[in-house]
Amino acid sequence: MVMAPSPDKHYRARILERRDLSPDLWTVRIDPGGPFEFRAGQYATLGVEHEGRRIERAYSIVSSPYEDALEFFVELVPHGNLTPDLFRLNTGDTLLCRKIAKGRFTLDLRSGRTKHLLVSTVTGIAPFVSYVRTLYRDWKSGDSPMPGDHKLYSLQGASRSWEFGYREELERYSSDTPWFKYVPTVSRPWEDLDWKGETGRVDDLLRKYAYEWRLRPEETTAYLCGHPVMVENARGILERAGWKKDAVFEEIYFQEAKSGSAGAG
Ligand SMILES: Cc1cc2nc3c(=O)[nH]c(=O)nc-3n(C[C@H](O)[C@H](O)[C@H](O)COP(=O)(O)OP(=O)(O)OC[C@H]3O[C@@H](n4cnc5c(N)ncnc54)[C@H](O)[C@@H]3O)c2cc1C
């Protein structure tokens, strides 16, 4: 989307911290530049201005609403309209951030299903980190009813292990708590010879882990986030295993270009 910037709708956000994971993946923490309310799982709209015009895109928020800064996990799309500009920004630089968070990819606390299967490719882990950071804080505080009976099970796919972004943090929650499990899987182990963990694409591992974690469709909501091909494959697998459409939530990050696709996870 390209149009003139609007001071009513946008903050001028500032980059507080940047962490590079690979030549095309990085995380960034920003001060949004004003009050910014959101629920874990929602996304912010970030952008840049060029000669009085702006380009903007949706980015899932990694941080918890309990944190002051907003955090994002971004993949560079070399010929994309926005990410090459975002990639050039460093600590202290500014960008545009819409004042309103959007999205309905939040934790399902209404259906009565208490198990939550979180399936992602690479940056698609972002909303799930926000869920877990939020629940972990609630759990530690001792004065919140959350997570109650809720249990979260996360499968994250990437080509190589340095693309996971939040593995150490998620493994820590997984070993500290009885309500969170995390399995990262690498789809190109021949490019990551030190990797000792799970291998294969997340969609190929879904059945195995649904069985191992005893996740039954009637008590489990599934959340699929990231690469469109993973989301489509995983939805098909879950539906064939008995999940109803309303128990499978999706956040698809982009539409595949007709000329080919980037393989993720
Ligand atoms: C709700 C929502 C949340 C999102 N959250 C994140 C997030 O947390 N982190 C993140 O990095 N992205 C996220 N995205 C994707 C993001 O909005 C942009 O689409 C992406 O950053 C590419 O922007 P661009 O302008 O550089 O490329 P564009 O100019 O939009 O795209 C150029 C071409 O590249 C293809 N393409 C776009 N993204 C990818 C990709 N990742 N891999 C391969 N091909 C691609 C498109 O199909 C298009 O043909 C999210 C999208 C949605 C809808």
C-alpha cells in the first residue's frame, strides 16, 4: 500500500534494539512513540516514508502486552517493497507504526477447548511467543487465574536451527512450566550438521506430535502461522484427523508469488 502518511493514524516509532540472526532474519524492539494497546497474538502495521509517501505491512507482535517495548521478528524479502527498507534501519532510527493493533489470532479462551496446538514456520512463531510470555508472567505473578487448565504445544519449523529466533527462551519456558511444550524442527539438517533435534517439515510432524501429546480434536484448538504452503498442508492434515474448521485458526503471512516460492520450515 503506498499513500501519504497521516499523523492521526501513525506514530513515529524508534528502534531501541536490533538482533541479527542470519543474513535475512532479525528481531527488533521499538518504542512505538505513544500509547499502544494490544492483545497477545495481534499484529502492528509498520512502515516507512519515502518522499512523503508511505509503504506499510502487517507484523505480528512478539512481545507481551506487559512489556513497554514492542518486539518483532522479521524476514527480509530481497525484492519486497518494505523489508529492504526495514532491514536498513538500526538502533535510534525511526519508522511508522499505526496507532491501532489489529487481528483476531488471539488465544481461544471461549470454546472450552483447553489445549492449544501452535504450529509455525520461522517468523510465524511471533504471536506464540507473545502468548507464552503473557501466560508465563500471569503464572509467575500468582494472582492471575491464567493459564488455569490451558496447555500450549508449539511446533516450529525452519530450514536451519539459527532461524528459530526464540528457541532458548521457549525451551526455558518449556522446562520451567507444566503447561508449555516446544519442539523446533529443521528441514535442511544437511546444512546444519550440529543440529541434534527433530528434523523434517512441521506439517510432516503434525500427526506424530498430535499423537505423542495426546491432542484430540474436541479439546484442542490449532493455530497455524506463517508460510502459506505450511498452513494449507497443516489444515488438510488436521481436518482429515477430525479437527472441525472452527477449531483451526490461521494467520497467513503472504500469498505465494506465481513464479515460485521460498521454502520455509
Ligand atoms: C497478519 C500478518 C502478520 C505478519 N507478520 C509477520 C512477521 O511477524 N514477520 C514477517 O517477517 N512478516 C510478517 N508478515 C508478512 C509481512 O506483512 C510482509 O508481507 C513481508 O514482510 C514482506 O513485505 P515486503 O513489502 O518486503 O514484500 P512484498 O512487496 O509484500 O512482497 C513481494 C513478493 O514476495 C512474496 N513474499 C512476501 N513475504 C514473503 C516471505 N516471507 N517469504 C517468501 N516470499 C514472500 C510475496 O508473495 C510477493 O510476491 C505478516 C503478514 C500478515 C498478513
